[in-house]
Amino acid sequence: MNRPQTTQTPKIDDTKKPNDLFQKCLEFTRADEVKAAGFYPYFRAIEENEGPVVRIEGRKIIMAGSNNYLGLTAHPKVKEAAAKAIEKYGTGCSGSRYLTGTLDLHNELEVRLARYMDKESCLLFSTGYQTAQGIIPTLVQRGEYVVTDKDNHACIVAGYMMAKGMFADFVRYKHNDMADLERVISRLPLHAGKLIVTDGIFSTSGEIVDLLELVPIAKKYNARILVDDAHAIGVIGKGGRGTASHFGLEQAVDMTMGTFSKTFASLGGFVVGEERVINYLKHHSPALIFSASPTPASVAAALAAIDILEKEPERITRLLRNANKMRAGFKQLGFKVLDGQSAVVPVIVGDDMLAFQFWRKLFDAGVFVNAFISPGVPPGMQMMRTSYMATHEDQHLDRILEIFGQMGKELGIIP
């Protein structure tokens, strides 16, 4: 005879001290200590933005840390397009793309981006960060694998962690190391679906992925390729079409994702690829279905930015000329600089507190850059991450070099 089962209440150990969820918050004092020392470089409010020059704390400062690569955020045509969109459509869409949030502007931008990137179809997301979360866990499911560069952007990390939550697996390979990529991917079941995900231009270092080596490995081991070109579109490739175009591998890269918050002077994200793949994402991606769609002003601004990019390709030439001038100038001064071919020029400092001190001296002298410290970068790689725009003039760049030289000598970073 079966006896009824009883549910036992787990015993609680009253001798242990309760764990307060907020304890970690109370114990976090690193930011307060840096603020007290006067070196805190984050959350500085910009009061006025003219592109290469901004106003912070009532002072004009040269901006050498923005991702506004083509200098379009202050362009009259971009601002006019955003204002007209608000006048016609209002300030928001009040719904997701899946339901009531699709405007004709969204469809127009998707068509334009697909054509610009030479792909069959495009899908917009509300932010660039959200785009990876909309693609990776939607495509990579149980029994399939995400293969990812260890230095990929945080949005990709969030995407593959979400895929792991859906019972997919992920493996990482050493940064831009194609031999390690092959070592890692060769151990996976050949029959299993795989998605290799990589930044096109790595956002911290400005390095370009070794796509010429990556593509044959993907084909050999039955893998698809997703490239995050947030820092590459409008910067490298034919007419600024990104990493695949830079290497002449447009048809070999299955999907490219990007953002509007850099070259396109707006806010939002997108992915381009085969029509059937984009159609699947459109009907299965929670990040798309359950998020409010990009605002009318954001979409109109991005459309205007594409118009300018296509009509004025000389902006890309000017941007890369500026970045190359700064790489050479920093090296001539004696700084350690990571080589690259992008708009990002990292100047290595090598110590957290020294990075904070250097940032403060630069800021006080009239230059704004981004201080990257550990654990955001490996120990010894703490840096001033500088980045440039097509609208920087030689007078801005020369002044940045002059101030870097002065402050670098004061702190003993350079001879």
C-alpha cells in the first residue's frame, strides 16, 4: 500500500548571520576613494556639445574620447531630420516593432542599411547593446555553440550568457588568436551548429579582427560568423562599410551587427544578413518583441547620417588621417601606443592610480579622454583610450599632443 508523501520543511540554521543582499553595495568604496582624491573621471556632465570641443563644468574642453567618429551629432541636417520626425510622429512609438511600434521610417532605414551593407535584409533594435542579446540566444540553442573572442564587447558576453541560460554552450578563444580559435573549435562536435562571434574593431584596443584567417576556419568547422562592427562602420571598408568590406569578404561573413550611437549619430542597433535569418529573428527574438521600438527622432537621425556618409566619403579619409597623425605623434613623444587602423588610439599608462592622475591633469589642462583601468583591461594595460573624429582640426590635435607631452613628463610616463 502506497503511503502519502509528505513535504519536509528544510531546517534553517539560526546560528548563521543573515546575508544582506545590499552588503556588497555598502562595502563598495573604490569610487568614493577616487572622488575624495580628486581623480574621478566618470559621469562628467557635458553642458554643450560642438563635436571636437565641449563644455564641461563651465569650461571649453577638447573632446578626445567620443565615438562620434564622423562628427555628425551636431550636423545641421541630422538635427533637422530628428526635429521633423518628432513633429510628424511624436517623441515615441509606444509599442514594440512586433505590434504597434513599426513606423514607415523603421522600414525605410532597414531597406537603406541592407542595401548599404550589401545584404538581403536588416532588422533594427532599440540599442546596440540589446542587438547582441537579440541575436545570439535566439539563434544558438540547446546542443549548439557560441565561439567567442575573449576580448569581445560586454554586449556579446551578455548575449552568450543568455544563450547558456537557454542550454546552449559557449567556448572562448584567446584574443584575435586564430590558432587558438582552431584549437578550441576543433574539439566541438563537427555536426553541431556553431556561431563564431567577434568584434570587427575591438572597442578598447582599436585592433581589427584577423578575418582573413577566421573565415576559412569557420567554413572548415561548420560555423556561421557574426561580426560586431559598432566601431568599424563608417571607419573602415569601402565607403565605411566595415570589417568584411575592409578584407573583401562581404559574402563570407554571414551577419554583421552595428549601432547608431557612433558613426550614425543617434541611438539604436541593427543586424544585416540573409532574409530567412532576419525573418526568423524578427519572429523569435524576445529582445525585439518585448522592447519598445527605436524612437522616430533616432531613426530619422540615422537616415540623415547615412545620406551624409554616402555623399561625403571624404569624412572617412579625414577621420583616419587624424587618427594616424595622433598615433605617430604619441609615439614620437615616447608614449606606448597600441597600433591599429581605426579611430581608437590607446595610450598605455600601466597603473590604476597613475591613470587617474594622468586623466585629471589632462582634464584640467583642457583635454577629455577616457581612463580605462583594471579589471576593464588587464593589469599593466591601464590606458588613456583616445578616439578621434573627422571634424577634429589640426589645431585640436596639436594641442592634445602638446598637453599629453607636458603632463606625461610631469608624471614620468615619458622621458
